[in-house]
Amino acid sequence: MVTRPSDPPLLGTARQWAVDLVVALAVGLLLGLMGPYGSFFNDSPALRIAYWTVSIMVGMVLFGCLTRVSVVLAERMRAPDWTVIPVVVLVGSAIQGPLSRAAAIAIWPHLERAVPPLEWYGQCVATTTPIVIAYYFLRVRAREARPAPLAAVEAAIPAVDPGAVLYLRMEDHYVRIRTEHGSRLEMGPLARVTAGLIGVEGLQTHRSWWVARRAIAGVERDGRNLRLRLVDGETAPVSRASVAKLRAAGWLAEENSL
């Protein structure tokens, strides 16, 4: 009997958060020692380090959650996932700015007049922008760019009829197997699951998608980008590297008629 794994956590795993918080601790310690925005002259080094460390760790949780949720929303709206960076920076700073300012004023009351709210917001944006960009590339792009293994892999035998499979889609560390009757998750890389579909006419259209030929209902063009319209209403992206392969297989015959 094959048990169905639970959906990958939207907000990441405990291990990922542990790494993120350790990095935040190191960044907070560094900023506490450097004392940016004039904070070097505020009180003792220990208090300054404590303030920056707590601020960066709280910010890591806030911006980490916002980044993960925003990427999922961007994918559902079919928007490039990099567009979440300015949104996360501006919205996250609007949330963290007042909180960090209130905490700083409680410790150093003179800052209430020395640093107006708008200037404080600008400092938050300047501080968090490189952190969010780094977080995006390390947590989002690094996962998507991870290549499929080149060596032979052990085939996963889905607990479904391979002939009923419509498409496979990567979801974090799992593969979503969509069939005529529903869907389920299989743990492992995409190559491991596709290796169990020998004899099924299908191709990998994108680093995170495999589509069966019979699942295609049409072809859509959005500027220079192509997507396959599937029988269940979903659309599968076609990477530029896969266009020639799909065209040679005759999958894009409808493209010229669009």
C-alpha cells in the first residue's frame, strides 16, 4: 500500500527556517557591530547588537513568509516570480518599520525627533532590499534552477495506471501526479517519476513540468512565451529550450493557427 504524503508546507520546512534564523542572527550581529544609520553612537555595543539581532530575526520571519506566499500567488496569476521582490520589500517595510521604530524609541527616546517616520521607512527599505533579493535567489531561484540528475535513476512506480496520467508538476520536493481521476503527490525529483511512465507518449516541457500528449487541448502564446492548454483547464509552461523539441514532435502544430 502506498501512502500519500502530505502537501509540502507553504511556508517552508523547519530545517529551512533554522538556517534562515541562523543567517539572520549573523547579519544582526554584524549590523550591531557596524551600527548603520548612526546607531553606532546609541548606547552600549551589547544593547545595539541585541536591537539589531532581534530586528533582523523578526524581519527574516516576516519577509520570509511574505516572499513564499507572494511567489505562490504570482505563480497562480501567471506572473514572473521576480515581481514579488519590490512588493515584498515595500509591504514588509511598511509592517516592520513602525514596529522597529517603536522598539528603538523605547530604548533610545531621542530617536523620535531625530528620525521622522518616513525616513525610518526609507532606512527599512534600504536594509531589507538586499536581504530580500538574496533570500529570493537562495530560496526560490536556487530550487527552480536545480538540474535533473544526469545519472540513471530508480523509477518510481505510481500507484495509478500510467496510461491515465495527464501531467506531472513539481511542487517543492514533491511531484504532483495529475490523472483522469484526480491527483496525488509523489516524493522525489521529476526524473524519478517520469522514469516510471515508459510507454506513455509525453515530453518534459519545462524544468518542473511533464505533459502527456493526449492531455493537450491547445497552444497559447503570450508574447514570446508558449503555454500548453490542458484538458483540465490548467496551462503548462514551455521553456525556450523545449520549443524545438515540441515542434519537432508535432505538438505545436496549432501554434500557427492562433
